[in-house]
Amino acid sequence: MVPTPPSARLLISMSAELSTKANAPATQPPLTWENALLSALALSKSQNGGTAKVSMTCFPKQNLCSFAVLFKMQDGMDAMIRFTKDASGLLVQKGFCDFDRFGDTRTCIDWDTAETHREWRNPQGDWVKVGDR
């Protein structure tokens, strides 16, 4: 049996841990999208020699572009935090995804709704939504 990747909810809680600074008070502030994104950038930088591993993909037919920060979680599994903007610059989606050990399936969670879904990489290399959970 193939082990399942950690849940995207674990990624959210991990980001909260990352956002705590050494001199911060013991009580953590509420996790916001902004500090989760900054934490992911800092983690990616620390894992990639000082330069965050980022990706941008645009979908001209939908007038959308997605930006992702990629990093590894504590258990070594790949993950990303991403957001999507429309052509006018309006933020239309934000969330987290964690990848399976082969890198061809990912489980994603929407930041605002907490809905999860899975995506597979098709033979053309595109990510396709395959179902809700």
C-alpha cells in the first residue's frame, strides 16, 4: 500500500509554526494568508540556498495566472502555497497543496473555504482536477 501524503491541513498548521519568530511571545497570532505566504517563502529560501523556489503559470483562455511557492514539509514531502489572480489583478483563489511521493498527484485545500480536491498531472504535463473530497 502506498502511503498517503500528509494532509494539507497539516501544512497550514506547519505554516503557523514557521511564522513564529524566536523573540515572539509564546502566544501565536491568528494565521493570516499574508504570514502563511511569507512563512512559505522563508522556508523555501532556507531549503534552496537562499532563493525561494517559485513558479508562475498563466492560463490565457481563462485570463488567469497562478503563482506558487514550493517547499518540503518536515517529513520530506513536497508542498506549495499558491494563489491565482485574474487579468485585472484580482485575487480569485488561494490555497495549499501537498504532493504524493511521485510528484504526479496533489491534494489541495482552498484557504477560504477549506474545501479539498485532488489534481493529477496528465500525459501532457497539465494539472487536472480529478475529484472533490
